[in-house]
Amino acid sequence: MSVRIRMKKMGRTHRPFFRICAMDKRSPRDGRVLEELGTYDPMVPETDARALLKKERVEYWLGVGAQPSEKVAVLIKKYGPEGTHLDAQKQALDRLAMGREVPDPGEPASLPKAPEPEKPAEEAAAPAAEGAAEGAAEEKPAEEAAAEAPAEEAKADDAAPAEEAPAAEESSEEKPAE
């Protein structure tokens, strides 16, 4: 029986995960496994912490003549029994075990506005009534304003003689009657 050491694809869409397995040469990629020798997770942020191998079992299967695939051969060379990246792998695993340090957020850029104190109902109603009267005067169409202009002039003419009339009466009072 001819044995190969290959990666068996697991995981889901957009989230791959591989098991490194000793398999019969004739079995399909995701088929029956003789023994699982480790894992490879390409989604781990630390590059050297992605591959985890059972070094004794990898050494055994290589000793009995198992042939690794090209990708697995690279992983065994780096992280296997006599790997070139074993120190870097240990440091990467330690960094992952510590977890992420969350920085202090510091002072906020701005503070929320304090709510204004509520005014009594009478004071709040008076400015609203004045504002409504001013708003109505401002919202008049040009035609209405033009029609009201002659009416306002007529009222001004009527008011002027009324003011003069009391003045005339006063002057008549000053003169003695003859």
C-alpha cells in the first residue's frame, strides 16, 4: 500500500481549513484517512502559527515511506520535527495566546450638548404667537402685498386729517369768541 501525506479540505465558503492527513494514494482528496497528523488554518493572522503538526507521527510516516504532497512538504520543512521556523512558530503561538491589547480610548473629541431647561408653558406660548404673526406677514404673496399697499396708503391719508382736526380745534379755543 502506498501512503501519501496530503491536506484534506474542511471549513466552508470563504473560510478554508485543512487537516494534514496520512492517506492511501488511491483515495480521493477528502476521502478516508489513515491518521490525522496536524492542521493548517490559512485564516490565522500570525503566519507562523497557521500550521500545527504532530511531530512524532509525521516522523513515523516519513520513516515508513509516506510521500508528502508539495504543499505539505513545505510545511514539514518549516514546522516538522527538524523545522526551520520552530522558534518563530513558538513566538507566534505565544502572541496569539496573550490575546489582543485594546488601547485606551482617551478623552472624547466632543461631549454631547446638555439639554436646555424647559420654560413654563405661558412663556413658551407667547413667543410662539409672536413668531406666527411675523411668519404670516413674511409669507404673503407679492399680489396680496401689492393689493394691500394702496389700502394702507388710504388709511394713512384718513389718519392725517384726523390728527389735524384736533389741532384746529385747539387753535379755535385760543381765540376769543367774538
